[in-house]
Amino acid sequence: MAKREMRKSLKWDIDNLFKSPETAEAEFQRKFSSGRFADSEDLANLIHYCIFGSKSIQKPRWATISQHSDRKLFWNSLMNVRLDLKEQIKRKTDRMQKTFDLLGKFDRSHFVLTTEQMAERNFPYKKITHSSPLYSVDCEMCETTHANRELTRISLIDEKQNTILDTLVKPRGEITDYVTRYSGITAKMMEGVTTTLEDVQRAIQNLLPPDAILVGHSLEHDLGAMKMTHPFCLDVCHSLNYTNNVFENRNSLKSLTEMFLGEQIQTEYGHCSYEDAWAALRLAQLKIQEGIVFGVASYGWKYSQYREEQKLKNGDGEILKSTQNSAAAPIPCTGCLGPTVVGCTVVNCRCRFVAGPAQCVACCVRNLVSEEGDFDWRETLEVDLEMERVTSPIENYVKKDKMKSVLMGFEAPEVLEKMPEMGRKIHLKLPSSFPTYSSFIDNVASEMLNDSAIFIEIDRKKVERLPRSSPEDDEGEVVDNSEALNEILEKLVAATTKNAAIMMIFSSPSKNTLFKNIK
């Protein structure tokens, strides 16, 4: 009787999840409309609590289930156990004691509130407003003996396209490849360069106001080369994406500039950091002007419709290009009479047609006083990361308990950010390493009694249909993929021990259903 009821429940869940989502959703809301919705971390916490008990694990709160379409988030949450508050405090105290033993005093950074804590308590902070200024930055890098890529040129412009900073930078290592085709940097240009990365960092800290919005394309690479962080960033590769794949396929700055501005950059003559910063700035200004949906296919924006609107606006459908003035004569630094801009190698580059800043980097650092001083946002980031260590890899718990072991029956290398150490306590069976799903399930089922926790992922699309002897089965239902999946689940349940806790999460694009039972 119990087996028949379990089978009936499983069959109902599968059928309603994939065949009639409206019915399942209505039933789900009717039963579980109250309570807090649980995310992947909450659900993983419930599973950890069932496996390891209450020791040092945060007690879960019962709740209905929210969407779990992010496989990577779910499996990474499951393989990292959330610590309870007592254990977090213990680990924090241990780290602080090590600092005290080494220095003879506690590190004051351990007592600083995190950014999240300050936000929750409505702490005042430096805000950006509708009038906060835009500054666009771009960097060029060369390969060196010190690093794969090191900063060799940086350009910073304001929202009126004026050059605020444009300088070559002497890398720490010896240049092994100038990558001139992409960087625009040559050996001749770098002769006699003495400006260092530290000079550039101090100059930028002096030049940028506290509420500056930093603009760029793939800004993480530029900031990485500058070895700096900034709290307010506008990245045009995230703001504009016409390929309907925001996270995995960024549109290049070259293609965005050609499509939305009707301009050519990064030609066969090479790259210029001023020109790239200029293009990113104009794209950001266009995005701000047109609105949040503009230029993002995943939001419903259509390029064909945009072109029609341009035809009506401009008459011929051509995007209005920027006008270019005559070449500007280079202005020497008012402090040392040295150059304030880079002698660009790109033919007819836009940087040749704008006036440079009044001072070079060295004089800028020497003469200006920053409103923010030498405050480094990286320090607060490090404190936040230190205080957010609230999970521990699952293998740490498994190793402590002689009776516990875990079988991973999912594509772990594909989804986990960090693979656990494989061995007797944790072992892996990849579904893709078996010729069929049936052989994978048979193999897992035969070894289920050897492990205390079995994590399995089944892709319904890859489950083989049951062979048809007739158009209908004994109950008058059409035999399909859902029936085959139901048979697989029954086989796994049958292979478990008595009193085993069984949890199954059925996930589809529209909803998720949790099945739980004690055998």
C-alpha cells in the first residue's frame, strides 16, 4: 500500500510538472501559499541538516520552494554546508586570536561593519545622483616577464570627451610582447617612460570625485590592470547586448560602436585607449538617454524596430555620427613643460583632435589633494569577504564522521566552482560516462547502500523512453518519457534502506516541486 501511494504521488508530481503547469501551479499555491519562499541555499541547508544533524549547522526554516533554474547555484550550495552563528563566531575568534598571537594586539579591521550591515542600518554613505559625473577609462596592456598582461597605457576622459589623463606606464617586468596590433604600443613609444602604476593610482584618486561613475567596456579587466576598485561602475557590455545572451556572450566594443554609433574603431591601424574610452562613453550616454530596455535583446528590444525608428528620425536610417574638429596642437604641461598625452600611432585617431590635460601625471600627483585621500576600497572588500565566510566544504563534515560518505551522481566538474577531494569518503559517478541513463541508474542503485548521502541529477530530456508494446499501458495511459522517469525514480527509492529520508526536486522552467518522504 505504501509503495503504491508513493508511486501515485511521484507520478502525479511528474505529470503535473511537465504536462499541465497551470494545474500544478494552482495546486501548489493552494497548499503552500503562506510562508517564506526558500532559495537554493535554504534547500541545501535543509538537506545538510537531515544528513549531519544540528551540530554547527544552521537550523533550517520550513518554507515553500522558489525557482531553482540555476544548476550551478544549487549544486555549489549543496556541496558547501552553511555554518550556524555559534560556529561562525568560533571561527572568527580563532582567526582573531592568531593575529593577536602574532602582533600582540587585535586587528581593528575585524570589528568594522560590513557594507551589508551598514546598508541594513541605514548608515549614511557617499551617494550617486542623477548629476553624478561620468568618467570613461580604457587600458592597453603588454605581455611582460612579471605578468601575462601589464598596464602600459591608460586614458581617462570626462563626459564632455575631454582628456583628463593619458599616459604611458612603465611595467614592473620586461616587455616580452608589445602586442602592437591590439595595444597600439611599440618599443619606440616606451623608450624613456618613467611613470609607474603607483603614479597612475595616485593621480586617479586625486582626479576622480567621490561620486564619479566609471564607464568602460569589460571594466573588470581595466580595473584589474590598474589594481584598483571603484564603487560605481557602468559597463556597456552589460548595459547593451543584442545577442540575447547577457552572461556568456558579450558584444565587442567594436561591434557595439559600429551598430549604435555608426563609427569605426580598432581598425587595422591598431587600438587607442582614448578612442576606446570615447566609444564606451558615447555608448553609455546613449543608453542613459534611451532607457533600461534599449539595446538588450533579452528585455524585448529589437534592432529592426530601432532601425525603423532611426529612419523616421534621420530621414535615411543612418545613425548620426559625431563631428570631428581639426587636429589639436599638443599642449605642454604647465608644471614641467613635458607632454601630457601619448603620441598615438593610430592614423587619424580621435585622440589627435582633442586638447590634452593641463598637467602630466607626475605634476597632477604632486599638486592636487584628493577629496577622498588615499582611501582604498579594496580594504573594505577584504573585510567583507573575511566576515562572509559562513560556509564550509561538505568534505570537512564527511571526514569528521566515520559513518558518513557521499556519492555525487551529477556532472560535478561542469557546475562546481571547486571540486572536493575525491576518495573513500566522497566519490563521483558522472552520468555522461555511462552509455545510457539506465546503465547509470543501475550502477548507482547497486551501490546506494554504501553511502549515507547520494546526490543525483537526472536530465529528463536524456531519459530513454520505455519500449512500446501497445499504444497504451494497462491503465489506459500513453507510455512516454514521464513514465520512464517514474520507473527510474522507483528503482532508486527501492535501492535505499528502510527509514531513509528521500527528497526529490522536480525542476522545470516554470516551477519546482519538492517530493519528500521517509521510506
